[in-house]
Amino acid sequence: MRLLTRRETSAFEEPARRAALFRLISLLLQYPDAELLAARDELSRAALALPESPTRDALVAFTAWYAECEPMPLARAYVETFDLRRRSSLYLTYYLHGDTRRRGMALLTLKQRYRVAGLTPPEGELPDYLPVVCEFAALAGPSIGEAPLRQHRKGLELIRTALREAGSSYSLVLDALCAELPDLSAAERAAVADLALAGPPAEEVGLAPYGPPLDETPNETEVRP
């Protein structure tokens, strides 16, 4: 894994800066496996290399926490935060479509969008998984690659709100991401508040494979290998 140094970033035009930023966010939102744990110092340097901004401040604060965490508690926190809580699931189409047939079509459309851009969706992962969507934004550029993030801006706000309410340090990564996207209008903020109360649409018709995990507190948190 190779990320950007301060000198390289300073020479970049805005599209390249955004690409580096979305790539970094994609990595920070993935499960902290051995490769990511080994790259924590490099991730911290990449955050420090960003131009001065609220986005940089949020990512510097997060990577400082990330670098200090012991591996097992960090992995456990990730699983408990994103795998076991429906309100902070990283699967974006759930917030827009819930467990309905429209979600299946949205997933297919997103996968086709990747292929049209010449990118191959990862095996074993849904195309609306936020780290994958951020990686697409980094690779395909602002006009095409960032469109799915803008489309799911309300869902991102819901995730950020849930992380803040849970006191999760991962809220800093969502702060950084949302700071790079258009702000919500008053009507959109009202819609987010309504959605937070009522939840996404529900339709229990053959979409079990797409649903995010239910909120639950198991006796022992399973940590991925």
C-alpha cells in the first residue's frame, strides 16, 4: 500500500487531491485487518499531508486514535459499530430503499456504473458498501465517481448521526467525508430526521441477502480473521 506524501499532495490539482482523500477514507472505513494495521503510520502521514481544512483536522484526529488502539479492541469496535448495528451499516442503498425490491435494482445499477467506468466490482462485497463507493470516487473522478456519494448524501448523514450518538471515533471519518459533499438543504435535513424516526422502507420479499445486520448485542463479539 502506498499513500501520498505532503510534497506530492501540495503539487496536485483539486481532482487529484480529492482522489487521494477518498482513497484514504475508503481505507479507514474498512475492517482493520493485518495489512491496514501495519499501515497505520502511513495512514496517519497521509492525513497530515492533506491541505489545511476541517476535513484534514477530522482525519488527523481519527488516525491519531486509530494508531493508538490495540488491534483486538479496534477490530471489536469495528464489528460492533458497523456489522451489528443497523443504524450505522455501511451499505448505502439500505437507507434509500430499505428491504424492498427497489434496492435490488439500485445495487444492479451501481454495479453497472462501475463496469461502464472500466472498473470491476470486488468479489464477495455489495457494490453499495461505503468503502467501495469511496474507492470508485477516487478512481473515476469527481463528475462520475462522486455521483453515488451525492445520491446517498442523506444516508451518509444518517450514518454520521448514528456514529455521533454512539460516541464512535468513526464519526470523524464521516465528518470528513460529508465536508467534501454538498450540504443538505433544510428539506433534506427534515427528511433525514423523519427517516431516522421511521426507518427505511420495508418489504420482506426475497431480499434477505441484501439486508444489513440487525441491532443486537451478542454474548461474544465475533471478530473477523
